[in-house]
Amino acid sequence: MRLLVSAALLGAPLLMPACADAQTAGVQRCITPSGQTVYSDKRCEDLGAVQRVPDTTRPDAQAGSYYRRGCSRTLSDLVYQITAAIDARDVNRLAGLYLWNGVSDASANRILDRMEAIVERPLVDIRPMHPAPPPLTNPDGSIADANTDGYYPQTAPPGTRPIGLRLEQTLRNGSTPASTVLGLRRSYNCFWITL
């Protein structure tokens, strides 16, 4: 009997961290491809959505500390890393998320200048961008309206990956909005940004 009680007491601490992780996971704030905000206890990717601007000030934030092993394998992690770089005003951290393949020295300097401006502005939101909606067609297949102005909004089909991220920021004066579009690339089984 003593042996069973001892074994049960030794096994109890192993179960406690799993319970604690489940409690701290909390509710995710996600945005769907159509722009709706969804709250869920599941990962945003499981819902076909992306995480809204995450809180990088929490010590238990999802992506952890500055040091990362590897690259952003999920879009939520990439959004977290972008947010953390801007919150820290760290251009080097933002540059670590950029796909530098084939970029010349002159282009790299211009890109770094743009990144410097990005990290200097307060971040308001990060929104996914999807491909332009297809043109509206007549029953005979001819184009009725190219829909270039987006007057006929169409939601992205489920499972459609964003092609970019729109950073909504304010200038240092706090009142003038600024918007920057980052392209998204998938390479080496990771998500990267481009400018």
C-alpha cells in the first residue's frame, strides 16, 4: 500500500504542469479571412484565421523570449515576432524575419531604412491581405465586372492563405495613421516577410 501511495505522490507533479499550461493557454483573439474577430480556445490556424496583434509584454506570451529556435513555422508566430520587434523598436529583430535571398547590397540598405521607419512607429493592428476577388462573369463566361474597385466584396475561400500583412500604425505624433504592406513568402517550410 505504501508503494502505491509513494508512486501516486511522485507522479502528481508530472501532471500539474500540463494542467497549468491548459489554464494559461486562454482565449485566442483571431481574425477570419473576411475580417471578423473570433474568440476561441483553439489555435487561430485551426480556424483558418490569424491571430490579432498579440500581447508581447506578457511573460508567458506564446513565442517566448527574444531568442527563437529556427524560423516562424506558423503565421501566428510571424505576427507575434513582427509585433515584438516593433514593440522593442528593434530593426535587427524585424530584419531576421525578412527573406533576403537574392537581395543586393544597395537594395538591402533601402529595405533596412524602411524597416527602421516601421519599428519607430507605434503598432495599432496587423491585418491579413488576401488575393483580389475574381471578376464577376456572365452566364456565357464573359466578364460582367472586373471588380477592380472591390465594390462587390467577396470573402476569401476557406483555406486561402494570405498573400501579405497590412501593418496599421500611427506616426510619432499619435494621430496620423500610417499603413505598410509586407509581402508574405513561404520558404524552407517557414513564413517570411518581404517589402
